[in-house]
Amino acid sequence: MIHELKEIIEQAIINQQKGLKNVLATVVDLDGSSYRKPGVRMLISEDLNSVGAISGGCVEKEIVQRVKTVFRDNKPKIITYDGRYRLGCEGTLYILLEPFFISNDFLFTFSGASKNRESLKMTSLYAKEDEVFGNFGSAITFKNNKQFLFSESFHLQHKNSALVFTQILEPAFKLIIIGGEHDAVKLCKIASHLGWEITVITSIKVSKQLIYFPGATAVIGESPETIQFKNINTNTAIVIMNHSYVQDLKYLVKLTEFNPKYIGILGAPNRRERLFNELFDFAPKTSEEFLDIIYTPAGLHVGAQTPEEIAVSIIAEILSVIRKKEPFSLRNLSGKIHQ
């Protein structure tokens, strides 16, 4: 959810430049079930516009109405929202509303942490009461232990009466797309809506610009012989879609040195065995663990036909892998969706 926080921070800065105050709404606790879980946030500006969402829509409308006292008095408060009678979610949300100001020092530190793909910790003090004021608020702590508060009136003191919500925000999930054709564009565009950090590697002979790949962070013209992969770990997925068996194999050989969470390769099922056999010829030290992260043909079998549908099936497969879930229809589930 780091991408949601980035969006909130970017909008908060815009609001501040317009002379508008900001309030941050954070779900800090939950009794029962809800559409989204503690740790989700939204930003409300003084003109009552907002970005982000903490539920399906009804909660947001009520927050916009109940946040007015925070703008008026500059004092944080806790509110509750009982979804049992209005949402059918069988849960009660506890929501922290706090003044939210972005300093230049915080922005510099946050930008550096994002660039270096560092995790950060958010800590919030709250109470399980409705429409209650007090020393409530949030702090962000970075890897270097540098800590920021968002309101001068808030002090991060763990009093016996205060509850503490702590959340670790990991760097954005990274997707590397190797290929520059029409289907790569569709995959990039759809994946960007998940807040993933996307790098596209196109052919060095037919290098393309960033403008052709909506949502991409970077577009690089490279070849498997010259590329130097960096920062590939278990927070990374790679989709190879060159439409060339030779190019696919060359990139796969290069990737045996790394440990991504997922490698998807387009292509027919009947070329999988050949691909693995030749991979061992060129990289004889390839481990069984590396073969286990290769998914080819890439994507879940949902009957996808168009480039957009294929992109959805690939993204769904990546999600199932990183969340460690075996895909099936939720209508066959009894009990809770999230354990």
C-alpha cells in the first residue's frame, strides 16, 4: 500500500501550495470484517475534496462530514463506523482523523527512501471510542531511525490509555517486462493500476520511449548480452514476452543469477521442456528452486484471448504466487476471505 501513501503525500503537497489544510484518515482497528483492513488511508483537504479510499464509498462520505471539526480546531480525533447496518460487512471500523502537514525535510527523506526501495514503519496512537479527542496521531520512522510527526500538537507517548497500531510498509512490488510489443504495453498499463513499480526492457535495436508504456517507471533499450540486472529479489516479478524463443532463453540464462518471486514466459506449452533442457545446457548450475519460479505459459487458465485479457490472467497469476494462494472461485469458500 506504499503507492497509496505516495499518492496521498503528492496531493497533500499540492493542497498545501494552495493554502489548504489536510487531514489524514487511517483505519487503525477493526471489530469483525470489512471491505478493507487496518492500515488503509485517505486524505481530505480543507475544501472537502479527497484522494484514496478506506472502503467502498459510504464510509468516505461520512468521514468527509465528520472531519470538519478537525479542520476547525486542529485537534485529532477517533471516530467509528458501524458497517453492520449500512455495508453488510459485519464490522466496526475505528478511524483516526489527524491534521496532516508535509515538511520539506520529510519529503526529502521519503523521496530518498522510495528511490532506494526501503521499507518504513508507521505508528499510530488511538482509542476504541467514537468521537473522542486526545493525543492521537501518527509517526513515520525510516530505515535510518529518522522519525517524523505530522502535527505539532501530537506527541508519540505510549500512555497506558492509548492503543498502538503499527504497520510496516514495504517498497512497491517491482515488475520487469521484457518485450516491447503491443501486449507488453497492455500488461504495463493494467499492472500500473496496482501501484507496482514497472520497468520495461525493449530491444536495443528498436528501442522505445517511456511515453509508449503508460504507467511505467522506466523504459530501457537492451539486449540479453549487455543487460545488467540490479535489485532483483523476492519482491520482484519478471514477465518475458519477446515472441522469440532464442531471446527468451538468453534472458532466462542471465536471470539464473537472481532470485525473483516469479518469472513468466509467453509461449506454447510444448516448448517448455525444450526451454528447460537448453537452459541446463547453457547454465548447468541452475537449481530446482529456480525452475519452480518459472511459469510458462504465463497466466492463469481463464480463457483469455485478447492482449488485455492475457495481461489480466498474468497479473492474477503473479498475485496468487506472491500471496501464496491457489486460485479458485470465492463462491466455493465458506468462512472468512482473509484469515
